[in-house]
Amino acid sequence: MGKETVLEEIQHRLREAIRQSGLSQKAIAEKVGIHPSTVNKYIRADKFPSIDTFAILCRVLGISSDVILGLAETDEGSFKQ
């Protein structure tokens, strides 16, 4: 599996976690401390968060970073813990 494929899979899981969170892009941005357009860039896979922002984003979304990174799965088969 190539490096680009792995990143695409991570971006897909992050995008789905954002969508399934039930939070608006604005609410996520406020909680993480970033601009709403940055959240939109994560959803469109135009940008990937820094490691610090990624950690905060996972906490805000209520999901383990291991799930987003593909290192673990949730019990319920969804992104929510």
C-alpha cells in the first residue's frame, strides 16, 4: 500500500468522523481553535491538520486517533465511541 493511499484512507476516516459528529464546521472550528474554512479543507482533503490540531480535533469529535489512523476499530463499527 502506497503512502498516498494510506493518507487518503486517513483523510476519509477524518472526513467521516467530522460528518458523523453532528457538529457544524463552525462549532468544530471554535472548539479546536481554527478557522471554519480550515475544517472545510479537512473535509475536502485539501489539507491535513498538524499533529497538535489532529489531537485536539479527535478529542472534540469524541474519537480515538487510533481509529482515524486505522490502527483500531470501534466496537459498534462506526466512528463514534
